[in-house]
Amino acid sequence: MDIHQVRKIYGIMALAAVILVGFAPVVGMVISRSLFIEMLILGFVMAILSIVFAWKKYRCPYCDEILRAREPMPDCCPNCGARLRE
């Protein structure tokens, strides 16, 4: 899997977690309390999975150093200097 694909997947997973947790109170007020609790649990599980996914996969393909997901995609690895963008 390409490093750019990993970053996109991580972003989608994190966004899904934020949406689930953010809309859970609205759903709980309008529809049902049990769905509220299920959405909260699913949102927190998705957040944890996205963090674990980024920690395991968002690494330099050459030196295996963890890249920082909060910063923009670097052109080169901060550790070994290998080009990450083509």
C-alpha cells in the first residue's frame, strides 16, 4: 500500500469517527437513546482503530520511521531523507 493511500485511509477513518461522535447526541435526542450509545461506542472504536492504523502503517517505506500525521505530507523522510513524493 502506497504511503499516500495510507494517509487518505487514515483521514477517512478519523473523519468517520468525528462524524459518528458528533452526530450521536442529535440522533439520541431525535431517534433513540440506544442508537446514541451505539453510535458513541462505534465512533470511539473507529477513532482508536484509526490511531492504531496510522501508527502501524504511516511510516517511511525505507527506514520504517513513524511520520507525523498532523503535519502536511513531507517531500522527504525527516529521518533518512528518502523521497516520499514522486
